[in-house]
Amino acid sequence: MILLNPGPVNLSDRVRQALLHPDLCHREKEFSQLQEDIRERLLKVYNLDPQIWTAVLLTGSGTAAVEAMISSLIPENGKLLVIENGVYGERISRMAQIHDIKAIALHHSWVEAIDLDALRQYLDQNRDLTHVAIIHHETTTGRLNSIAQIATICQEYQLKILVDTVSSFGAETIDFEGWQITACAATANKCLHGVPGTSFVILRSEALVSGYQRSLYLDLNTYHQQQEKGATPFTQSVQTFYALAEALQELEDEGGQQSRYQLYCDRINLVRSGLKNIGIKPLLPDNCSSVVLNAFYLPENLIYDTFHDHLKTNGYIIYSGQGDLAPSIFRISTMGAIPQNALERLITVIFQGLS
Ligand SMILES: *Cc1c(COP(=O)(O)O)cnc(C)c1O
């Protein structure tokens, strides 16, 4: 089965084999080495200076990493601005609410680009803000939010920038220093092609807040202190750590993040042009879309479930739209170990599904 959903992804043989490593106790030095190896490799994906940046590994899905970032890095007297234009931005607002973090939202509909003038106005009116949270690739629609422009504005107001890079880390450009990001959260099983179960936060070491804790399990400070000593506060998902280490080695062997970007670029161009040729239109213009996932309008009088089942019968899993978009769109992701000819055949199979 070819998975065209935004994670979990199809595994390469070498990543799948890595799951079969011998059993290991998370209190042994072999585990420390494995954990340290992953933390170092994660920084290397974007050539980050280990003097400034640190990676914290968690057992949990992408949402765990985002919630750890949001609940750990905003001090008690901090105030967060959440920029929303999709499901994942709205999810961060919900996290802030649950953790009793002072927060306001700059809301947009799911198909809108972030309004920079409105952002500036909002920042002028709310001078007590300390942090901003933003989604890099809003997987709801496939929009790549323009963090560069947003970050420039946020820097003027001296806000610390927290980014959900769950569906972009490893493939899209992330300019950690240029954008002056404070932290980002991501997962093993999207653009890094690992197994679900491990997620992580990459942050400036100086951003850790000590002496104040909102969560027992998701506190970054607790993890960071232990991981710096080669330990872990709780049981980690050992097998998925092996798989992530292998996936990171594989990424490096294939030429790193920029090569992965190019690979996804080739894949999405093939899908976009193939679908265009058979009359299927994209939800968003190419120039504001990611290379990781795109959304397309369902052809008229085609029901999503019927379309999905036709594709599944032929070996492909596509992804539905969420919320109000569910009846009118479908989504295709380019992540994972997808054989080269699979996307060409996909277009043929979709075409057959139209008649
Ligand atoms: C997938 C995704 C998440 C959540 O990931 P889970 O692994 O399902 O918890 C968060 N943010 C974005 C942008 C995503 O694409």
C-alpha cells in the first residue's frame, strides 16, 4: 500500500529493519549513545550550532512535542499570540487554554494567507505579548506560511517565536538563525521518514524556563536536564529510536534536507501537472504551497469515500479534508519511501476513478 497521507509514511527497508535491533533497557549506556546520536543528528539536519541549540527527544506523536514546547517555554507571566489559519494553529490555542497560559489568537479562515498588516496592528494593540506561535506548514490545506515575513515583524516587537514544524522538518527550508526562531517542534514519522512514536523539540538552550512547571510528563526542562546527562526521565520508545537514528542516517546518505526538498519538489510537480491534465484543480496556488502536501478539489459529483475506496483498492491511501473542507477536497502527501513510478501510476488510477 502506498501511503499518501501526511504521516505515518511508508518506511524504507533499512528503517524497517532497524526496528529489529535486539532488546535494550533504557537505563543502559547503549541507550544513552543511541539517544545522544539522534540528538546530534537532529541538529545537523539544519546545521545548527550545538553551543546554541539543543534537541529534546520525547516519546509521543507530533502533538506531544508541540504541547511540550507550548507548555514549557512560556513563563508564568508570559503571554502568547497564536496565529491560526488551520486545524493545527487552532490546536495550539486549545493547548494554551488547557494549560492556563495567557493567550490571544490572530484568527484566519483555513484558506487564508496570514494577514501581515493585521498582525502588525494586533502587535501594536497588545504590547504585553512575549511569545508567538505559528505553524510552518499548515497541513490542513498544504499552505507554507511565510515565516520569514512574519518573523521579521515579530522581531521588531521582540517576541519569541515558537514554530510547529511537524510537517516540514527535514524537507522544507527552516532558517533558524535568519528567522530568529526560539524553538520548533517536530516528529520522526513525517518528512524524516521514521516510525511514529518519537517526537522532538529543538530549541535555544537559553530558552529553557526553570522553576515553573505546567506538566509532569511534557516538561522540556526535565527531559533536557536528564538527556544532557545521557539519561531519560521516563521510558522511551526504544525501537522507534533505532528507526529514527537509521532514518536520519538515510537522510544524510541521500544528501540531506536540500536533497529531500528536491525529491518532494519533483514528486509534487508530477502530481500537480498530472492532475491538472485530467482537470483536477489545486485548492491553493503553487507558489504558497508546500512541497510536502497539496490539497485538490474533488471533481464535481464525486463523493470522497467512493474516490478513496477506488484508490485503496488500487493500492493508494489518500487523505480527506478536515472540517468544512471535507466534502470538497482531498489531500496528497509526498512523504516517505515511495517508489518512483508509483506517482505516475497514481494519476492513471485517479483518472480511471473519474469515470
Ligand atoms: C501531523 C501534524 C501535527 C500532529 O501530529 P500527530 O503526530 O498526529 O500528533 C501537528 N502539526 C502539524 C502541522 C501536523 O502536520
